[in-house]
Amino acid sequence: MLSSMESVLSPWVAQLKAKANLPVLLRWGDGSSPGGGLRLGDFTHPKVEIHVRKASAIPLLLSPSLDSLGEAYVEGQIDVTGRVEDILEVAHGLAEAGTKSEGALARMVRSFTHNKKSDSEAIQYHYDVSNEFYQAWLDPAMVYSCAYFERGDETLAQAQEKKIDHILTKLQLQPGQRLLDIGCGWGALVMRAASKFGARCVGVTLSNNQFELARERVRQAGLQDRIEIRLQDYRDVQGQFERITSVGMFEHVGLKHLEAYFARIRDLLTDEGWVLNHGITSTDAHDGEASYGGGRFIDRYVFPQGETPHISTVLKTMQLGGLEAIDVESLRRHYARTTGLWSQAFEANGEKLRRMVDEKSWRIWRVYLAGSQWAFDHDEISLYQVLCRKAGRLAHGQPWSRRWMYAR
């Protein structure tokens, strides 16, 4: 078995060393591989060790992509040791070396069938792990979206509060105005909007866990008279609102449904109202997913049916849906920092989190958080905040400058 494994892997290792020269030691079986294992590069000490647990991992290693390597890890076919940052660098090195030159930069564009039932199931798959699981690595307010680091040295909790204030300040939210938060999470934004800005808020989510905890948090804060949390699809919301926020939600809408999504927001908006859409975008001008199979891994294991449009697609579908963009801000660096802090907290609480979920789920989230930091840092994905209002309005309704966004 061992000699057979080595004979299969040795030619691949030789080719890989010539292409990538990675600081990786490859072992198999019970770990006592001949000669200590196979070296995927020239080094004194390996930064990463890959231990092949099952022969079924071999095809995934011989044609590596982020999808196949992620599959081998989360399914327990391989174990990987090393710093999570080094593991991600190695994974991308393997995927790049294993990709044919003509397809190295190809980024697949896929679309899915979206309806209320499938969207609800996808949201519950991702968000209903358990509230305690998320609490172990999020900030105390449980804000699960890109933070805003005004200086860069803020704690995660400070940066998340600044993000919410940045959004509500951009919207020029006034006391007594009605605010709809589409995809309200565990309620942090509507609670801040009500308590600091004096708004009357409705927050909607499709996650049962978020719904229950958000309602309890609103009750504990004594804000029931100003905040209503609903387990409801945004397409079923009635009435009109002076301000609408959508934070980390439109990634679930689907590329083919973005125009209808923005049109529905327009219908819910008063004539002089403002909207802020905050969401992850593709950095591929053709709306392609992350390269080297990263997008396929995310769809299979993390965000079923998630689709990220390029910012140009966002702006086009907004206009087609009847909304005019007033301001566009990139927060890619901020999300690299945010996901890095999430990943650090996940690693620091690794054993505690491992006891909360099954081994496969733990491995999925470990790879996903660390991989997200890498992707934002390396311009694989981005994030934009777009402030908009109804299209076709008179010009005098627009501000002269952006100064109000940063006034304190």
C-alpha cells in the first residue's frame, strides 16, 4: 500500500516542485511514510503538513483546485497541520500549479433558480447552525457583515458599531422615520437605528435562529415600541419606508433577479426616501465567481445558490429597477480585516467550536473564514456600499458634497 501510494504520488510531486516549490510535507497511511514523506518543495522545515487519510483523496490531489482540496479536507480524506494563513497560501499555490495555463484565469459564471422556498432553505442552511456557534467568533452585537475601520486600529466591536453608524449617517436617518432592514441578522442595525437615531424600524429575516434571538434582544433593550422583527421574505413586506438598508443580503438574490430585487425596494421606498445596499461583489467584470474553484466550494459547502455580481452589474440593475446611485464606496480592505479577525477568533476558540458542531461543519467554517480573508486581500472578491434613491427625481434632492457622511 505504501509503496503503491508513493509510486502514484512521486511523479506528481516532481512536477509540482518544478512549478511551485511549496514548503509542504506529504504523508499517508499511519504517518510513518517512507523517508518521512514526500517534499513538495525545497525547505528545511515544512510550514504545512498534509496527511492523506484515505486513498479517495489521491484524485483530488492530482488535479488540485480550491474546490477539490477543500472537499478532501472537509470530508476528512486529508488532515492538514500548520498556521491557517500558511495553509491557505499552500492551497492557492497547489490550485494555481494544477490549473492548465489556458484556464488559469477563467472564472465561471453560474446562475441558480431562486424562489421563496429555495431562498429560505439556503438562508437557514447557513445561518441556523446555532446562535452560540456564531457568538463564539463574532463581536458581542453579532454583526455578521463587513466592519468599518476608520483608522485601522479599532477592535472588531468598535469597527462594527462604526459600520452601522456609517450606514445610518450616510442615509441621514432622522428621528421618527420608518426604516426597513432587509436581512436584519440578529438585530444590531435596527437596535442602533432606534436607540441612537430615533427611527421606527422593521427588520426581516428568513433565519429562525436570528428571528428568535433578535426579538429577545429587542425586548431586553426595551425597544419593542420602536422595532418589529419579522420572520418574513422581503418580497412579502407591505407599506412604504423613508429609509431602507440591505446589508450582506443581496448575495442570495441571484444575478437574474437583481433588477426585480431593486424594483421591489423602489416600491417600498417613499418618493424622497434613500436606500443603502451593502454587499459582496465579484471582481470579475463578467460576474464570474472566485477563481481556481473557490466559488464552487462556497456554493457546495457554505452559501448554497449564492451569486455575486460585479459592481457594474449592481449599478446597471439598480437603474433598471428604478434606483439612482448617489454614492459608491469600496470596503474591500475593511472586509479583509474583518474576516481576518473572525478567522483569528475561530482559531482561538477552535476546540470550543469543535464541540458545538460535527467535524465536517467545523472544517467547513475554518476553511471558509480563512479563505474569505485571502480572497478579499487578493482581489478575488470585493464589497461595496451603494447609496441610492428613486430614479427620475429632480437634481435638487441630491447633496452638494459627501461631507455629511463624515461629520461627527
